Amino acid sequence: MTNPIEVRNPRTGKFDYVIVPPPPRLLAQQCKRSRRAQVRWQQLGLEGRIEALQQWKKAILSGRDRLTEALVNDTGRLSTSVLEIDSFLSSIDRWCKLAPELLQESAKNTAIPFIALQQTSVPYPLVGIISPWNFPLLLSNIDTIPALLAGCAVIVKPSEIAPRFVAPLKIALSAIPELRDVLTFVEGAGETGSALIDNVDLVCFTGSVATGRKVAEAAAKRFIPAFLELGGKDPAIVLESANLELATSAILWGSVVNTGQSCLSIERIYVAESIFEKFYHQLVAKAYRLGLAYPTVESGEIGPIIAERQAAIISDHLLDAVEKGAVIHCGGVIEDLGGGWWCRPTVLTQVNHSMKVMSEETFGPIMPIMPFSTVEEAVSLANDSIYGLSAAVFALEDEALEVAQQIDAGAISINDAGLTALMHEGEKNAFKFSGMGGSRMGAAALKRFMRKKAILIKTNATNDPWWFENGE
């Protein structure tokens, strides 16, 4: 038997929920059952798979209050949880609409007149998904929905820090046997994730660089694909031509949404010297207006720090910065309120790249600002990182586009922040240690779950092979 795992409530600090990981033997058996069911799921055809997913969506909507309550208990925040559920449900509709065109097979002629090509694809039988705690519902399903539509069976291992949302999803699945047999949620910590990799044909992982490297190594040993979206230390560059009212509002949102607990958060801000003081004064004034969602979830905009260990990391980064000369203009303290850990929006100046807050992923509502004298310096500072997930540039459009081309990151928002979280058409790859594998945006997000097959058809009547005909 595996030991139960107690789950902490981020608002109260109490351990009020328990999950029981499956023993490795039982997990392996579940994977075998999923493989058998995948054959039927693939044979169901795309229309049948779309219908099953739409039935699941309807069942989730009928129990939406239960899902919302579970997600709020997982994360301690309300408005972002509502948005997360809306985004998840809309993703089902979006992929169901796109899949028929993306999964079309084709036949065409080739450069050799008597050989035709039929291009087809075959789904990976069993996909394993290991997801994080910051957006537990959305990130456990962002890869799941396209994988299911591709014809794969899927087993999801959510974070043990925020697992409550799984129960309502399982209830909604129970009435849809076609989908229930190929979509499984297993609860557990790192050991369960490791055992899952040993039993699947492809793995998707979202989380830290340290754990992502272990996942990549384990997948490589089994010779299976690994799609990894890892940490970020996203920079924002604000040039002299920027609209400061727009830039300060967008960067504030991009830094503190979900209490900064997002790989797409703005975590480093570089501002032209000529507008530096005006910029940070405006940012501080706006940051002061945001309140904590305490004592109730409706009290303010900033929710609690979900993972207790993250509170210690944020505190360490702030202490390191102050010890090295940084100045805190607002926030800057981890508060214990009602048993939960909280951090108000924090603006720092007098920062440099020797500080952890400028080089390591902080994952909190922290906004360190650094001036630059030339555009070349701004680009150099933005690229001085092991991360390359996304970034933002604020300036007149042509100038911003020129700078964006020089930034080593997979998605660049122009005159806004975190746009890749709002629109899903643009394919992107993570640069450096921010990840590896195909894009989870755009058409590639679905096609990466398929193995391509080329069927080559000789169309003339001769019995001789082509090389014989050509005198070889």
C-alpha cells in the first residue's frame, strides 16, 4: 500500500483533504486497461470522439458549482478560478471545431509520375500528462483535449498540492463510458509521476526545470517523446516611445495575475532611463490599489500563495535583493493571515542581475525594475537568462517589432502582457531551459499526438520495381 498524502488548504493552512496514490502495480494495470480501451476510442471516429467530449462538457456544466468550490479550495482564489473553468470549457469547443480540418488525411502525386502518396497519421496509444498546481484544472487539460481528439487514451497525474478539482471531473465522466474508459485521473506525488512515465507512449509535463529534466531523462531512457513546458523569467522592455499608462497597467496585470503564480508572469522589467522614474511611480500607485482576497475570496484581487514552499522562495528572493541593495516601494513582506501565506504586489528598484529576483523564477507578485540606456542594452539584459518562455515589449509598433525579433523567447507580446494565454492560434516553442518539444498552441498542439505514416502507391500496371525499370 502507498501512504496517503495530506493536502493543505492555501487559505487556512489546514490539511483538510487526503489523496491516496495508486501502488505502481495498480497504475500499470490501469495503463493496460486504457490501452485496450484506446483501440475502441480510435475506431469510434472523430465525430464520435467529439460527441463524447461535448457530453462531458455538458456534465461538467451541470455540476459547475461543485467544480468551482473544489477549485477555490485548491487555489484560494475565486475570480481566476471562474476564468479557469471558462477557459477549459471553451477549449473543448475550440478543439472540437478545429479537429476535423486538422486531422484530414490527404492523397497526392509525387515527383515520380507512377508513385502516389497517401499521407496518414496514427495516434500514440497512451499519453501521460503530469500537470502543476498553479492552474490545476486548465493545465491538466490543455494537452488532454487535443490528445483525446487525436484518438489517444490519456492518463493525467495532477499536482498533489491542488488535487480537489479531480473529483468533480470524475463524477462528470462517470456517465460517459466511451470517454471514461480512455480518460483517467490518478492522484499522487513525484513517485506516481515517475511510475506513469514507465507505462505510457508519450509524456507531457508542465512544471519546474529541475523536475522537467528528470522527466526528459526518464522519457529518453524509454525512447518516448517528451513535451515539456517549464519555468519562465519573462522580461518586459519599456522603450521611450511607450504609452506609460498602457504599459504600467499591462505589466501590473502580467505580474500579479493569479498572484504571479504563472510561468507567463512578467518577472523582470527593463525601462528606458528617460522614463524610468515616471514609470515606476505610476506602477507603484497602481499596485497600491490592489487588495488581498482576505478575509473572503471577494475581498480583493490578490489570492494566497498556493504552495507553502513557494512562500519561502519568494521570501528568500526578497531578502537576497534587499541585502544586495534593492529598494522596496510597496509590498515586500510575506504575511500570515488566517493560516494562509499572502504577498501584496511588490515593486523593487536598485536591482541587478546578481540578485535571485532577477535571475531565478520567483513565481510571485514581484516587479523588479531596472533602467537601461540603449536598446541594445535592453535586449542584452532580457536575453541574459537561462529561460526563454515569453516576453513583452512596449513601444511604437514598428520599434517594438524590431526589438521583439531580437529576444530569445517563444512568444512576444507587443504593447500588452501574457497574450499567449489569451489566444491560442500562434505556434511557439520554448527557448533555452523553458522547455522542449512541439508547440501546445496552434495546429501543432493536436498533430504532435500523431505519428505520421507515408503510404506510397505504385500506380502503373508493371510488375517490375521502379529501380529495375530505370536500369539499376
